[in-house]
Amino acid sequence: MIVYFFFNSRMFSLALRLKISLKQTFMKTRLLILFAFLIFSYHSFSQLNFGIKAGANITKIDGKAFKDEFQYGYHLGGFAEIGLGGKLSIQPEVLFNQYQTRVDSSFKNIYKDALNFSDNRDIKLNYLSIPVVLNYKLGNVLSLQAGPQFGILMDQDKKLLENGREAFDNGDFSLLGGAQLKISKLRVTGRYFVGLNNINDIDDQNEWKNQGFQLSLGFAL
């Protein structure tokens, strides 16, 4: 009986070590494949640059119960420039975006479970945003930009409704367009974006959509 228990325990221990070893090998293999893919991508494109950027957001929520005025927020993150040859390049980015808006007095009348608050209450929405824009060069300095932006809501004002309910949807999809000045390693960008999906997570009666401007200063590394 003791020998049987010892044998089973040893076999279980060996199986566990084998499982951990295989998992570590699998993880290392995936990292090597990813590293090889990045190296291949680097040599495949005619140009590949990375950089950092930061700037101001001037935004509002277009919808019932929100003031029709723009508020200030900010964004910061990084970008890549992938040359496609000729006048075209792709610019994917990863940004932390803070949007700010303001509710009006009709909010607590439309949504009965809203808390009592000042008519000028500011609402902040923090997104992890991934814009992917196509650049079209109009010369050595100026480029036009257009593309989609995907956003994941990381944090929202949960004091807007009773019992800490969430008022805003967790995802945002926008289209953006603008222009960028390329001065040596500096990047000066101005964009306008408009949300396409309804971010109202309370009901389906009223649509809320993000929109606004982004002004950025970037630096290619």
C-alpha cells in the first residue's frame, strides 16, 4: 500500500514537472516566433520608425442630457510609422485617452435613477485607444491622415447613477481624419474624430456618441 502510494506520488510529481516544462518551452517558442516576426517585419518594410506623442483632447458627447460644448482632456502614448513605398504609410498608435464632457439639468429628469448633482457636473471617460491611420504625403512636410480608432473604456464616472451602475458602454469605435506636419523628428498632428457606435449603456432610447479634436506633439525615436 505504501509502495503504491509512493509510486503514484512520484508519477504525479514527474507528470507535473513535465507539464510545467512543456508550458515553459511552449512560451519560449511563442516568444521566439514573435521576435522572428518582428525582425522579419522590420526588414520587410522600406521604413519603420517608432515614437512617442502627447497632446490635448477637445471633446464632447453628442446626445440628449449632455451640454453642447467642448471640454478639455489629454492623451499620451506611442506610435509607429510603417512606410509602404511612394507617398503612403501606415501609422498605428496606442494611446491613453481622457475624454471629458458635462451633463445638463435634463439628465436627472430623463434618467430617474440618476443621483442628485450639480447641473454642471463634469464626466471623465478614460480609454485605451488604438488608432490605425493611413498617411498620404503631400510633400516632404505635410501628410493627410484618415482611419479608424478602436477604444476600450478603462475607467468611468460611476457616481452618475445610483448603486454605482455603469452608464457608458465599454467600447468605442470612431473614424478620424486630419493632417500631420513632419519636421525632422518632430510630428505635429491635428485630427477630428467622430464616434460611430452608441456608448449609452443605460437604455436604447437615446444615442450618445463621442466626438472632438486631438492636437498632438510627437517625437520619432
